[in-house]
Amino acid sequence: MSYEIKPNTGTLFKNDVEGKSENFPPYGGTVNIAGTEYWVSAWVKDGSKGKYFSLAFKPKEQRQESRRQAPAVDPFADDSTIPF
């Protein structure tokens, strides 16, 4: 049985940041806002009133689309450019 996030709730977990860029979020998870699921990333920041979480949200579809790679281009597919 998989865990289902109810509307207007979410989860946040500590990420393994060892060896990653300093911009990589130390916390990440999933939220459901008004029926749409988003990836959430969180960073701990220091402000004038103390520490706080800075959050970023991305629609789940957007992240999956950005991971898709363009098809490989075969430079020899067009025989007219070959000089022999």
C-alpha cells in the first residue's frame, strides 16, 4: 500500500547532501496543494529573526519533463553531406 498525500498536506525529508553542490536542497519532499502535487525543496537560512526555512515548489510534471532527454542526433543520417 502506497502512501497518499491528502489535499493541502505534504511531507519533508532530510536529503543526503554529501558530495552535492552547496545549492542542493538539504530537505525535500512532496506536497498536495488544491489537488495538484508539487515537489518541495527546503533550505535552512539565517535571518534577522533567527533561522527559517526557505521553500521552493515545482509541479511534478515539470520536473519529469526536464529529465527527458532529446533524441540523439545522427550526424551521418543525411548522406548528402558526406564528401566521398
